[in-house]
Amino acid sequence: MEVFRRVTKFDFIRLRWWSLTLSTLLNVATLVALLIMGLNFSLDFTGGTLVEVSYAEPADVAQVRKTLADGGHGDAVVQRFGSARELMIRLPLKEGAASAKLSAEVVAALRAAMGEREVQSEPGQAQKCVTSGAATPVACHVQVKRVEYVGPQIGEELAWKAGLALLLAAAGILIYVIFRFEWRFAVGAIVATAHDVFLVFGFFVLTQMEFSLSVLAAILAVLGYSLNDTVVVFDRIRENFRKMRKASVVDVLNTSINETLARTIITGGTTMLTMLALFLYGGETLRGFSVAMMIGIVVGTYSSIFIATPTTLFLGITREDMLPARKVTPQESTP
């Protein structure tokens, strides 16, 4: 840690105009993309049927899509889920179509493409099928792992509660920072946190990755991570305002950022390694969560240095704002 403090003397504040311009352009682009493209909501929010199947051999996703399209399910979304043998099939809501019927039609079409038909099997055992020209049932080439259904009312309720959770978390952060710091720091922290969350949304809009409840959980975690990183820098700024009596405001801000830079790099790096492990080995279920966290770590670290601190400078923070109020003695108060 001491090594980092000795060797890092970057003038971060000098780059504030570039960083704020870049962030403004990215946020405007995110807003435009949200209005034009929108988020690719998962079944958690839109409702529909989800079928998870496992093949005995690596599955050809393109061929599976063609099979379902030929069977009247051209709107099905097919993607790998974990290994090359596992697929997740999402079907949107259809008027007058029951979830059980849709899932049964999908599985029947996939098995028919493999030349097999399911027969009755014992509960808890592998599903049995017969193939053309054979009378003895064997384990089906296509095994159904999971079937889920989310109704439209449940999806709307989840979307509403998700937005409410995000707003309440942001409000809680605002209240905490206002009481913890001087109001200029509070504004800087809120601007940086909103910046981070908005850019995570922007990434999911531009890539059209599925936006699920796990991604929302990651965004809530990014709120806390970004705020924690910002508070560490602000704490050091407050300390240095009281110690560096003869330094200018810009020098105090730069010194504080450089002194906390080692901690920021170590914390961000270790958290990034954890999320990278989840991304590589956590399977499809945790992929959205890990991606959102990794994007949040990058933009959270960036905003703590280049957004939060310059914002307090633009708002006119001074040493006098940080110094404790001097007690007036009775003699001084006597006219």
C-alpha cells in the first residue's frame, strides 16, 4: 500500500472535462438506446413458458430452432444453458395456449426430429422413448430437465416491484450520504451512483442480453459497491482537508484519489476475479449476474475517480466546508 502511495501522483482532476464529456455522451446514448431498442426482458418480467432440455450429445442450436419453427414455434428463443448438451427454450405468451400444452408440443417436436417418441416411465427415472423399428424403450435422447411458467400478471407485478426496489435503494443511499457527508459530497455520490447504474442498463440494451431478476440483483449490488468506493475517496478527502492546510482544493482532491488508488485497484481486482469465475463456471443462470457485476465494477471504479470527485469540485467545495465549526467562547460572544 505504501509503495502505491509513493509512486502514484497522477493529476486525475486535470482530466475532469474529458471524463465528464465522455460520461455525458455515454449516458445520452444509453437513453436513446433505451427509448429505441428497450431491454430484452426475461420471462420473469414478460411471462411465458421456459423449457430446459438435455441432449445425449452436443446439440445443434440452429437445427433445434429450425425444428421448432417447422412445428409452429418460430418465436421460440433457443440458447445454450451450461454445457453444449443443454438448451434453454423460451416461449412467449400465446392467447388460449396452456403452458403444459406448449411445453409438451416443443418436447414432442424435438424428439420427433430425433426419430423417437416418449412412452410411460416410472416417476423419478429417466424418461423412456421408443424409436422407429424398435419395441424396447430406452432413455430418451432428449431429456426434459425443467419446465416453468410465468403468467402475465406475475410478470407485471415483478417488474413493478423491481422498479420499486431500485428506487427505494437509491433513496436509502441518498439519505445515508446526506447525513454522512457535506451536501456537495452527497450530490457527487448520487451523480456517480446513478451514472454507474445507467451505464449497466446501457450495456444490456446495446447487447440485448436477457434482463432477468438476477441482473436486477446485480444492479442493486452495483449501487452498494459504487457507493462504498466513492465513500472511501470522500473520507480521505475530508481527512486531507484538515491535514493539508496550505494545499489548494485541487491538490487535496488529487492527493486523496492517489492515496486511495491502491485500495481501489485491489478491491476492484479481487471482486472482478470472483465475478470472472462466476461468468466462466457459473453456467447460464449466473451469466447475466456476473456480466452486470463486472460492468458495474469497471464503471464504479471509474466514476469514483472521474465523476464523484470532480462533481464536488464544480459545486464549490472548500476547506471551510470540511473544518469543524469553532466553538464561540462567552467572552467572544459578549459585545
